[in-house]
Amino acid sequence: MAIVIFVLVLWYGGLFFQSFFLHRYAAHQVFTMSKTTERITFVLTWIFQGSSYLSAYGYGVMHRMHHAYTDTEKDPHSPAYDDNLFSMMWRTKTVYQDINKERIAVDKRFTKNVPQWKSFDAFASSRFSRLLWITLYILFFVYFTTAAWQWALLPITFLMAPIHGVIINWFGHIYGYVNFKMKNTSKNLFRFDFLMMGEGYHNNHHKYASRANFGVKWYEVDVTYVIIKILNAFGIIRLKPVAVAQK
């Protein structure tokens, strides 16, 4: 039971900070936060994403490119231009690293106000950091595993963020339903997004990219947005009016 709980904590903890910090804050800036809160959130993202830590800058810039070039040759990740999900994610990794290491020229509209903490990112993305987390995960499994099948969950802990990316960027453009007919293949994966905390309402998000709440229908509960509303109520973050009001 301890192993299952551990994997679930990493799944939903890492997913929350990817959705809350990297996606809605870094890429779309639907709310603001103080510099101190931002730095704390950088560290929490590292703790929960662990060995699969993603830079807010690299993710934010790449995601803006995805919206600008959805399902075209310039899209960093689209099933329309890759034969399988592995080739798509390899291309995603290449674009992400090229952005972080400044190996490609990026239009200023994609980099404007995207949060960046170069020194911390260098550490959190380092081989040392990733191997440290992998070692800690293995030690946890050695100590707490009670059945052989539980070892099958170990690779998931290593690759949590890429797995989250595959679910949305591959399956979220192939399977599901649409609320809005658009010139792209984005779809909503679930009527109630229990798995991806609101990220699965991908068609809704492509329609209203600057909207804080990814749910549109009454049954499309966006769990991440619920947490955002609570943080806003306590003054930890401040939602922008357009992000709340847009319908």
C-alpha cells in the first residue's frame, strides 16, 4: 500500500505543479504571484517532479509555440507529424532542450515574461539531481515493496512528467470529445478529468487559452482550478480578471 500511495503522491503532486506553475502560470500567466512565492514554487516543482523536473522557462516557451503552431510542422508535439508517441516525445525533448540551452532563436512573443531561474534550473535539471531522485525512489521501493508487481511502478516514478506530456499531447489530440470545432485536433479526454486534474480538457483549453478554468460544461470539474481559487482567496496568488471572466 505504501508504494501505491507514494506513486499517487508523485503523480498528482507532479501533475499539479506542471499544470499550476509550468502551464497556467509560466506559459499563460492567468495569475500573478510574488517573486518569493515564485521561487518557493520552483523548489516545490523540483521536489514533486523529481527526476523528471521540467524548467518553467523551457516548458512555458515550448507550450506557447504549441498554441501558435498547433498541428503544423512547427508544432513541438503533434500526432499529425509523428508516426508514434515515442518519436513525438523525442522531438519534444529536443525542442525543449534547444530552448533551455539557447541553441535556437525564439520569437520574443514566446519568451515575454516567462519566469526563469537559471541557476536553480541548472541544478534541478542536472544529471546529479536526476540520479539523486532516482536513487531515492529505488531505496524507497527496496524498503517498502511488499509484492513483486509493485516494481512495475518504479519506471513511472522516473518518467512522470514525460508520461503526463504523452497523455495530453498525444492522446489528447486523438481520443475524446470536442465542445468546440477548431482547426486543430485537440480533444477533451474525460467528462470528469479525475486523471489529469483538468489538463484533460484540452479542446476547451485550445479554445480559451487564457482562461484559468479549463472546464466549460457543468460536469467538467477542473480540480487544479479549484485549488487555484483557494490560493487566490488566501492571497497567495492573484487571478487576473480576464482569466476568471472569459466565457
